[in-house]
Amino acid sequence: MKAAAGITSRAHPLWLAYILHRLSGLGLALFLPFHFWVLALATTDPARLDGFLALTEAGAVKFAEFGLVFLLAVHMFGGLRLMALEFLPWTPSQKTLAAGAAALSFLIATLFLLKAI
């Protein structure tokens, strides 16, 4: 019976928010070394940086930027959710707020993508 309870708890919106926060953190952690490498090109190889920046006009890169902004927004709102868990009383209505934070994250990333295209 314990296994069945574990399966149903994984469908809980707050469990999904927990997983999304962890995955967004992992995605950002994987992105950061690459980002710092590109920033280092500004001082070590400016011509190579210019060539790399020209690639950023490609549609695939714009879509990847959408993903990055989405990860940042999800991670920020997930962090705010964790702070709320630590400092505020937790009520059942906060499930709706967690889902709203995920939706707002997607909206922010979509607006960024629309502006970038």
C-alpha cells in the first residue's frame, strides 16, 4: 500500500513543482560553464566571440534562449515557493499558487521569445 501512496503523491502539484525546481537548477548549472566560456572570449579571442555572437541570430538559438529564460523564471519562482514554505504558513490553496508560478514562468519565457524573434 505504501508504493501506491508514493505514486499518487508524485502527481501532486507541489511534488511536480519540487521536480521542476530541481531540473531547472540542473539545467542552469549545466549552462553556466558554457556561458562563462563565451564571456571569456571577450578578453581572450574577440574575433571568435564576434563569430559566436553572429550565431545567436539563428532560430534554434532564439528557442534555446526561450528555454534558458524559462529555466531562470521557474527556478526563481521555485525558490520563492521554498522561501514561502520556510517562512509562511502552508495552506492547500498554495497548490494553486505553485501551478500559477509555473504558468507565469512559461508566460515570461514566451514573452521573451516573442521579443527575440
